[in-house]
Amino acid sequence: AQTVTQSQPEMSVQEAETVTLSCTYDTSENNYYLFWYKQPPSRQMILVIRQEAYKQQNATENRFSVNFQKAAKSFSLKISDSQLGDTAMYFCAFMKHDPGAQKLVFGQGTRLTINP
Amino acid sequence: NAGVTQTPKFQVLKTGQSMTLQCAQDMNHNSMYWYRQDPGMGLRLIYYSASEGTTDKGEVPNGYNVSRLNKREFSLRLESAAPSQTSVYFCASNRDRGWDEAFFGQGTRLTVV
């Protein structure tokens, strides 16, 4: 079974700073996908960024980028020029490449607060 | 385009009562899921349905039943609610190919007293 670990329950930074959220995972699979989801106070789950394990290039989406280290089974999220709207819970998630249903395994979450 | 719609958004139950959480998606997705979210534990999969007419257990299925009524709808039933089932419940859906994004409903906050 796969497991996902987020070792930082809470983080807090000043607006405009850069912050990195950590995520490690455990799997014996070779083909899989990794995701970061954001959950603001509204409770809505919003996809931030995703990474295919077979791609060595790190994914980027505007101010969001990842550092994917496959051998170390590490998948950290960097938020540059942080904004007040980035305040949210962030979940790292793993998805095994499988036919049929694509089930997500989530980490415990990191509560990120951006201070003005 | 509504996406994934869950009802109700909030519910308080007494121990032993039953209820059904409803979920519907309008994206023609094959796969649907029910997760529960508890503090410090992230989201955990309760049940899922890879296609209409099929359902399978996830990580924490005890105390729950599901029905995939048709391609659009996937309901979660608590037959005899327990305080341990106090949680936020999310329905999600995606296509069953590759790394398609999972779309989530807005969640149901359930309290069992």
C-alpha cells in the first residue's frame, strides 16, 4: 500500500515570501502521478499542480513549482511571491497508474498561513 | 456546468440514526469516489465506483454502504451512525484514464452526537 507523509502540520510566512511545503511518499510502483491540492476555508478542493513520475522535468504553474526527486520519493511544493489568497490547507496526493478507477492517497495536510 | 454536487452541506445526527449523502456529477465521468476528511489524517477513501454498476471498498469502508444509481449519481449511506463517523465527507469524480484531475464536491460536514 502507498503512504504519503507531510511532516509540517502548520507553516506561516509573510506575504511576498517564498515557502516550500514538504511531501514524501512510499511506493513500490514505477508508474504513478503526484498532485498538490489546495483547500481554502471554503472547503473546496482545488488542484494546484501535478507531476507524472516518468517525467524528470519538474512541473510549474505560474507561482507554483515542484521539486520532484523520484529516487528519494520526495515531492515538495514551492510557492513564490506568496499572496494572502494562498492561505489554505495543502494536501499532497499519490495516484497509482491503474486501469479503472484512479484512486488518490492523501497526506495529512499542511496548514499554510500567509501574513500581511 | 455544476461539476460535482453534494447534498446536504451540513447534517447533525443522533447516534443510531441513518442517513444518505447524495452526490451527482454532470461531467460524464466514469469513476466516482467517497472520501472522509478528519483533522491530522487528510482524506481517506471510503468507497469508489469505477463504472456504473460496480462499487469497491476503499481504505475505511466499515459502517458505510454505497450505491451507484446511474452514471451521474453515487450515494453514501450510514445505516446506524456512530460518533466516530463525525467527519467532513467529500464526493469526487474523474475519468478513468491516465492522470485526469479529480473534481470534488463542496463537502458535507456531518456531526454525530
